[in-house]
Amino acid sequence: MKHIGWLLFILFSSNAFSADEVEIPLLAETTHLQSAINRVLELDDKGQSTLRNDLCNQLELSDVQVAVDGDKLSVGMALTATTGAHVLGVCRGPKPWLGRLALKLTPQVTESGLAIEFVPDSIELSRPDNSPGLLSKPVKLIADALVLPRMKSVKVDLAGPLNNLDELIEQLLGPDGEPSLVERTHISRIQTEETGIRAWLAFQVKPPEVADVSPEPILDDSELAEWQTIEDELDGFLTTIITMLAQSTDSRALRLELFAVLLDARHAIAEALTIDDPESDPVRELFLTTWDRLRPLMGILEGLDTPGLEVDFRLAAFLAGGDALRALDALGPEYGLEITRDGLRRLARLLMAESVPPSFTPLPLEVDPEFRDLFGFDSEGKPELPTVPLSEQLTGSLGRVGSWLMPAAHADSINPAEALKGMVPKPGNLDTYLELVARLLEQQASAWLDNNNSLPDRLTERLDPLVRATAWKESCWRHFAGSSSPPEVLRSAGGAVGMMQINGRVWRKVYDLDRLVNEVDYNVNAGIDILTHYLVDYALRRGEHEQPGGDDNLIKATYAAYNGGPGHLSRYRLDDTATSLKAIDKAFWNHYTTIKKDEWPDISTCYSQ
């Protein structure tokens, strides 16, 4: 955590910027304000509360609704009011009054300059038919006494998170005699928006130090090894946050959206130091897009008022850092610290130069059954091959691509997964090799359908060509490559391995990383699992088939997500998709349509005989 806190501090702190004020826009969304109001009104998990002056005077509240109304915050609620007096030990009074209570609150900055409070402007009562009623005055008196004091305690207070950041900075760097964040920060202005209250947090910043502006050299091997540890911690930090959020809700859809954020962040981490295309910066994607996607999901969770969801100062620092990044990105390179790959390399060296306490725990590499269950995967790991005699597995399924490559009698004696161990395709064994792979892919796709019923019937026949085409596009059906003895597992520059090119950094905790490398059938099984996950839980759920193109879109979207992460799901149909990605998607679709017609892809694109 200390490494991550230091990283956020470097990005969040304005020490490197010009002498003036830098404004950071922060948004207190209505979902957050609703949760704060629910707490002060003591609503239970059913959204109900009873407030009392005494046994004879009480309010029962429900259906609390919060919205922005012009320059004010509007709070409405259903109300049952009981008013009366003690007479001879018994409460005497009229029948309970039923209606609605409406409040108008004006947001304003407190005297400290670090909080927003809400000043009640008006309180109105109406019966269900909107008429005032004869008893509204005594009810208003008790509402004034029981509701207004609570409303006055609602605040958006930034002093706490800033103090926590100051404490973290002092732990990491020690006291430096400079003004703290709390001392040099204030809310400069606020305004209402449809989605909430926006505040601009102004920081007094220091003049920039003269720095070497030459391009930062690429990290050497030893630095890369150390940087991987930092990547592990960043991944562990994001994983812990997203897992905590997912555990706080029973909504499968919300969990899947959280998981998509994590997968895309992991893709960006894996690519961050391997891509040198100036037009594509996964570092910017990680720090900006991850925040943009995570914050509204947190707003939804807070709006659900989920019990047990506690956000500590580390998460607050992450959130504040996210908004700060947006502001710093807009300021541009004139301030000396860009959100770029070079900037991240500089930060990596700063991190590695510091002597710090034990860091945020890196993720373990083992499969985590609870993590798999949380995000919709089975808890027992990947299903093995069907437990039927080998001869039955091999005979009766020679159809489709490649059946002409090997006599059935010879195929009967071969277990594809065993035969492919250490096997590198070469001109002399290519026919045999391709038949073994075709057999393995068909077996595993069939096994998945036998053990799962989540795929709609109309799509089951598409699974086999989807798996084959994906494997062909990703690896040319290769698990091993090279001429060394033993041969090496096929690896991409970004760390993807094996026939299905699965990146262990992206899928850790879900799959066994050693087995992805050592067992071709496990690698294929994992690839099928990921494909069907994207097909069912993302492409279908988000309605890609409802776009022009129908069910073909589901296949295109599934591969796009498989290749680039959930954030790439719709890239196949977007005009602004990068040319390189369009070429990848086009090549995959050509493979898929060819294989679907029981034809063989152009082998010369991968092998020359």
C-alpha cells in the first residue's frame, strides 16, 4: 500500500507545478448525497425510519428521494406523523397524519473552506392529494424539531481525506516543513448539476523545479523486474478495491461490470511498458479510463446503501487521485509531469529508489475459488476432458476441418493432449500436428457444451468455429515454438502464453498460471471459458446482437473482447477503431467464416511447406 500511496501522492500532489492555484473538479453525485441523507435520517435496509421526541410525538419516514432542483438540493419523503400529549399517563391526540414532506437545501462552502454544507431553505407538508390539511402546522413543528437538525448535519467534508493523505505523505517522506495539503487547499466554488454538486478544490502549488526533459530511457532488465513488483502491487490494489465492492452487492450485472473494469486495467498494466506506439498509451488508459469507469459503479453501490461497504482513507486517496489526474491531464505538459509512459517510468524509478515499509500485498498466483465464484466462474477450476474411453473420444468426431489429414485407425490410438506435449509443428509433421489440434479443440468445445447450459441453443453450433478461429488467429494453433530442446511455450511480447494466448497477469486468481504454460488442454479449456464468459456475460447481456448484424455481432464482439479486454467489446462496429485493430478483427472474421463452412484456413498464412 505504501508504494501505491506514494504513486498516488506523486500524481495527486501539485509540488511539481507552477506557483499559483490549480483547481481540481470534484463531483458529489446525488447517489452519494442520498446515502448521506439516508444515514442521518437513520433509514433501515428497507428505507424506513422512526424519529421520536417522545412516545406521543414521532415521525415515520420512507421513500426518501434526493434530486437537484435548480441551484438547490431537493429532498422529499413519505411521512406518517403522530402528535399528541400525555394525559393521565396516556397519549392523547388526533389520528396519525399521512402525507409527504419536501425540503429545499442550499449548498454552500463552510467557513473552513474544506466542506460543503446544506442549509434548509424551506420545509413543506402536503397530504397525498397535495392539499395542506388541517393538521399540517403541528406536524410541521415536529418535523422542524426532528428532521431539520439532521439535515443541517449533512456535509461533504474533504478535510478528513486530505488529513489522511498528509499522514500518509509524512509516513513516506517524513516532515518537510512545507504547508500540508489541508493548509494549502480550499473549495474555490461550487455549482449544482443534474447529477449532483460539483466543487472545485483549489491547491496552492509550488514553482516547478528545473528537470531533465529528455526522453526517459526504457527500463533495463533489472529495472523491469523491479517494476513488475510495482505492477503487482498496483494490480493487487485495484483487485482488492474491486473485490471489496463486488462482495458488497448481490447484483450479478454490477459484479460483471466491476470485473470488466479490473480486466481492462490488467490489460493496460500488462501492455504499459511493451508498446511504444505514441498514438496508443495504455498508461493513460489505465489511470484515466479506470477511474472514469469505476466511479459511477461506486455511485450505484452507494445508492444501494449496501451494508458493510466501508471505504477507508486508502480508497479515498485513490478516488481523489483519480479526479486530480483528470485535471492534471487537462493542464498539459507545461507543468512537467505528463500522464504518459515516460511519466510512469519516472515514477517507477522514484518508487524503486525509496526505502519504504512493506508494500501492498501482491496477488498470489494460485487459483482463488472465492474470486472465481464472485465473478461468475465455477469454483472447481476448469472441467477436465470427458471421462469416456479414449477410443470413443476420438472416433465418431472426425468431421469438420482436418478430418482428411489422418487415417481414423491411426487417430484412435492417440490422445491429442498427450501427443501435443512438447510438439512443434514442422513441415514433416504438419498434417499430423494440425489433426491433433483440430481434435483437441473439438473435444474441449464439446466438453464445455456438455457441462454448461448458459449458451442459448441457437448459438451452440457457433462455439466450435469460434474456438478454432480464435486459436488460429491467436497462435496459428501453436502451443510450442522454436527449435530448442525442450521447445519453448509460445509467448507474446505482452506475456500471453500458449495456444489460446492467455495472459496470466490478466487472468491470475482465475486460472492456474503454471498449467496454462505446461498443459495445452488446460490452456484451451481456459480459452473456451474466457470466450464463453465474454459471449454470454458481456456480448449477449449488453445486447450486441440487437445491433445491425444480429448474432454475427456476438461472435465479433466476443473475439474483440478476448483480444483486447471487455472495453474492446464493441470496437468491431465503431468508426474510430484503430486501423490495426480493425485488421485483427477482419482477419479473425475471415477465419471464422471459413471454418464455419467446414473449410480449412489458408495454411500458408502460418506455415510454409
